Amino acid sequence: MQLTTTTDYGTKIICYLAQNKGMVSATILSSKLGIPMNYIFKVTKLLKSANLIQSIDGQKGGYALAKAANEITVLDITMATEKTMHLIHCLGDDKYCSSDEKKHCKIRLFYEELESIVYDKMSITIEDLMIKE
């Protein structure tokens, strides 16, 4: 499993906003984080749709966290920026299984357990993540 650049940028944006209270412009985010401006707009749109950040238009506008850093997890960001978080197709919403043995498939059970571990680990808050840095 490899997370996309969008998730990487989303996490960086959230962490930067958590460190810099108040509104931060797209220009500042782009220059400080080294993220192209068009990507800033793409990622902030996703984060805003997930209610992780808020934005204000205009000259004094910008972006700020919509919640406290201790209320936002890496999992929240990832769920906002990735199309799916499932490790394999059979764990997805459509529950597709090529062997049609959903309840007894040892492979599925293994990946369910692994996915649960990943979700638990990604449930770290941005506040706690920043303390670890």
C-alpha cells in the first residue's frame, strides 16, 4: 500500500496550520511547504469538504483548522484524500470476493486484521504526531 502525494500534502498542510494559529494564505502554504499552488487548491478543497479546515476568501483570507489539532487524526486526513483505505478489493464497500468464501477466507481475515492495525496506528492525533517530531 502506498498513500498518494495528496495525502502527504494534506498531512503537511494540517500540521502547518496546527503550528501557525490563525489564517494562512495559499501562497504561504505553497512557499513554506514546497507544494505547487494548484496542488494547494486541490488538497485544501478535499480537507475543507471533510470539515478538517475552513477557509475565508479575500485579501485577508486563507486557511485554518476547523477543529483543534487534538481532534484531527492522520486517519481523518487520509480518509479525506484517498479513494479507498482498504488493503485489498474484498474489504471494500462492494465486498467483492473472487473465491466467494467471504466468511471463511483466511486471506481476507488476515487483511482485515492488518487493516485494523493500520487504522489504529493512523488514529494518532495531529497534536500527538507533532509532539513526536
